[in-house]
Amino acid sequence: MTWWRNLISGHSNDPSGGADYYQEGIELLSVEKYHDALTSFRLALRESPNDTDVLQQIAVTYTHIGMTDEAVRTYRRVLELKPTASGAHYGLAFLLLQRGNKEEGVSHLEAFLEHPPEIPEAQRHVAHARQTLADLAGRGRAVAEPPSERD
């Protein structure tokens, strides 16, 4: 881990003199090293306290390690800073639905669908949000888990 190597050696591998803690967090998250990823994201947040991308990744990480109260608070902070942050609406929606807060969960799913991400990788999340809304409105089935990052 870059932050650990830098701490021990007293220098950075980054030619600009700074570590890219955000990218390191992304890499750690992708290999399910959630606590290490959280540390890297927190270091990135120290460098840029209102960075909504970093905050969203912290919320995702909190969700993976079962710290759902913290994830909800972090998603809400993202939405204070950037009300159209689709990822925060999506993540918050499913956390709220899991808690039984259908009305607010639906509201966040609808907000997500108003400004969905336009990258191809996000289409499975868009489809999942639409299906969840349809299930909640029509058949009343239990809400399915959102697709994992590896799907």
C-alpha cells in the first residue's frame, strides 16, 4: 500500500511528490481489501475534504464492511454537496429500502433515474433501479440486492 510504504520510507513513488490515495483506494476496493481501501480514501479526503467522488467511495466501502449508518450519513453528505450525484442516490436508495424506508428509498431511485450515469458499465444499475421500482410499485416483491461491483 502506497500510504504505508510512504510512511515507512518517508518518500513517495509519485514523481509529483504526492500519493494518489484515491486511486489506491479504488484498487484496494476492487480486491476486497475494504479496511485498507477505507484508510486510503480517508487520506484522499484529507487532501480534498469535499470531494464527492472520494466521499461516495467511502460510502461504498462502509456498505461493504457493514457500517451502514456511516454509509447513509456519507451518502447524505455527498448529496448536500452535489444534489444530482447519481451514485449517492443509488447507494442511499438501497440502504433505505433495506431498512424498510420505502418512500425515501423510492424517491432516491427516482432521482437516480432522472440523472443516470451515461457510461456503459452503469446500464446494469439503471436496469436494476427500474426493476426495483417496478417490483415495489406492482408486485410488492422484496427488494433485490443491487448488483455487486464485480457483476
